[in-house]
Amino acid sequence: MPDTDGTSLVEYARKDQVATLTLNRPEKLNAFSDDLVRHLADALRRFDLDAEAQVAVICGRGRAFSSGADVHQRQLRKREEFEQHGGPQAGARIPAIS
């Protein structure tokens, strides 16, 4: 019998030694939002702690595995958030080459 949890942005199911982590945001083509990233990290920790699971498969519900980053969420961010979290928009300082 599979071990399932269908209430999350990432569903975790295990059958025998195979854990399946399903991105569950099909209305947004499973675009990665901050919440989805947190839920995926939780599911991966759960896999790490699952003594019965030997392999994990990550898939997406609906017609796409994932469309990538949630662009709409990123557009709503202030510059200060990008600076806090890093990334190309943070204006990372690249050391000058002499």
C-alpha cells in the first residue's frame, strides 16, 4: 500500500522502495514559487528520513513537469528582496580582473 499525502504543493507517495514527489501546482504549470520550493525541500527531507525509500522520482501534475520560475511572483518583488536572497538581480559584486 502506498504512503501518500495529497494536501501539499508537493505530494509524497512511496510504493515499495520508490518515492514519488509530485509538484502539485498544475494551474500554474508547476512554476516554482517560494512556497513550492519550501514544500519540495520538505518532501526531499522526508525522502532522506524514509528508511524504506531507496530512490525518488520527481514529476509534475498536469500537462507540464514545470515551466520554471514563477515569473509573476518575481515581478512583484522589491529590489531589497532580491538583494537579500541573492541572484543576478541582487547586483552581486564581481571582483575586478587585474
